[in-house]
Amino acid sequence: MASITLIPSEKEIQAFVQKHEQALAPSKNPYIRYFFKFPQASISIYTSGKVLLQGEAAENYASFFDYQVAQVTSGQDFPLIGTDEVGNGSYFGGLAVVASFVTPDQHDFLRKLGVGDSKTLTDQKIRQLAPILKEKIQHQALLLSPSKYNEVIGERYNAVSVKVALHNQAIFLLLQKGVQPKKIVIDAFTSTQNYEKYLKNEANHFSNPVTLEEKAEGKYLAVAVSSIIARDLFLENLENLGRELGYKLPSGAGTASDKVASQILRAYGMQGLNFCAKLHFKNTEKAKKMLER
């Protein structure tokens, strides 16, 4: 089943709603603004502006937003910087962001290694590939620890602007090493408008234009490389944090995270959670309630 995520403009969203008003259906999800049910597709438009299209006919409806089917390629025929982040959706662990510089003469090497989006690879494969990629590919990796994340969220940053800051800094530092890309691509996590708004608050800037693209890890090897290195960095951080506390920290933000969080809360208090988790997630309140039972 096809699944496509887009971040179109509000004007495009309203035009789509007007055109397909007859397909509107109720949704119990409070974060879904509009929900459409078609014979071979379902479309959710979230309050955040994200549009999720699922089903066999998803690509047909996505074309309304000028979406073109992405061809999984080995990259582009020019030097390129690609960035990706890992850890954003996980309660435990830090936020890892990596920028990688890939040139056309490295494409064959990367293809033979089996480089792809980290979400499609097992953690075992990630751990095998990452050391090779870190040695062979110029990159810049940044890790925001949970405690530092908790310190800056709400004070100076929110969950989106902190990623803007990290992606921008990773690219800036990589450019400082002397690489000369013809294009810079970020695996889109927000709209270009939002990115540029938050970027104004950052101290370090560069003149190179930046493109935000959905599912960029399937289009550009540079983004795929960053995805793998970032996942490895996140997993390593998760293991290290768990080892220090004496708990196996799960990835994600499900019920398993709630249970471990309640155990850490009982053993170490909020100081323990601050050390290993992103406190603004709902898991924190769930863990507190588990202790009250």
C-alpha cells in the first residue's frame, strides 16, 4: 500500500477540500483536520499542515499537490549535501542530526554497500554500515542529549525549531570543512516557510540554497548516508544512557516506554528521566500516573 506524506500550502489544502468535499468522513483523531475516504485511498490532513495519503490510488490524489513519483536513484550527477535526523519520535535517547557530502564517484561504492534509508534497514545492518560510512564519507554529526534537549525546549526552542537549528549547524560545520556541494537537501520535517522563519534566529548562516524534500532518503544517497549514521548515533546513545541507569531503554514512544519510564521515575525521580528522556512527551505524565496506582 502506497503511503505519501506531503506539506502543501494552506491554499492547496483548501482547494483540495473544496474539490473533494463529497468524500469527507468523520475521524476520531483530534489532530486530523480533514479526513477523506475514497474507494482506493484515504487522506488525512492534520492540524500541523501535514497531509498523509494512503492506498493504491494515493499517488493519483497526490498529483493534485504537484507530487511526482520519486524514482529511487543513486543520487545526483553532482556533489551534494544531504541531512537527516533520528530520535525525534523516541521518548528515550537524544536527537541525532547528520549532514553528509557525497560525490558522483562514490555512488557505485555506496550502492554495493546496500546503502538505503535507515528505516528500511535492521539495526544490525545499521551498526555494520555506519563505521564504514563514517570513515569513507565526509560528514558532520551532532547529538543533542536528552538533558540538553530538555534544557532548551520551551526556553528558546520548540520541537521543530530545535531541528532547524541542528540541521543548519550540521550543514554549516560541514561547509566549513571546505566541501563544495551543488545542492543541499534536507529530508523535510516541516514546511520551507517554517524552516526559514526559525532559521532567522540562528547565529550561523551560509549562502548556499537549501531544499526541503519529502522522502529525500529514497532520492539522494547523501541523505541515505546521513540517515544511517544518525540512526547509529542514536542507538549508541540509547545504549549508553540505559547502561548508566541500569535499564534497557526502548526506542519509540509506546507503552513499553511508559513502563520503563515509571521504573526509572521510581528509582531516580525526575532527575533520572531528565537524564535519559524527552520530558515534554506524554510518556512522562503516563509514567507518573502508573506510579500513583
